[in-house]
Amino acid sequence: MNKHLHARLKRLSGLTAALSLLTTPASANQQLAADMGCYNCHGSPALKNAPSMARLAEHAAKARGDDEALKKRAEKLRATSALHPIAVHERLSPEAAELLVRWLSEGAK
């Protein structure tokens, strides 16, 4: 990926996260998931080995109301995996990752 495109994606990630704070949480975070391309892999049907959005929400619900657990899940979402690197996850800003994890923990609706 060229540097210009990478920089634009990073700015978009931060801008989208900031804008989502100005609107209702559910619709903003659903839009953030759409803008970041989450539904490309986690939509219906989910691609390859990617869990569906419903499955992700079910898993994230275990951390609902636990700020520390949600932050850890957001960090894990962005972390690089040697076996399964996911560039889109790595490009998420910390704020966008946390917004997505919180939205998932509330049922992703």
C-alpha cells in the first residue's frame, strides 16, 4: 500500500471515530463498522474463517460494563498476529477500536 493511501486511511479512521462521538452511539458505531469495512469479512455471510458480526457481539458481550476488559479487547483487536495478520485491524486507531468493541458488547445493533 502506498504511503499516501495509508495516511488517508489513518486520518479517516481518526475522523470517523471523532464524528461517531457526536451522534447517537449505536448508529455512529454501526456506521464506523461500515466505514472501516468490518462487514466485508464479518457480514452475512462471513468470509472464510471470519466470525460473523453476531458471533463477535456474543463474544464481546462477556465484557459488557467492564471498562478494563473492553480496553483489553480493543488492544487485542489492533494487535498484530504473526499467524493471522489483519492489516485493517492494525490500522484502527485506539479510539476506533474501543468504540467498535463497546458497540459489539452492546449487541452491535
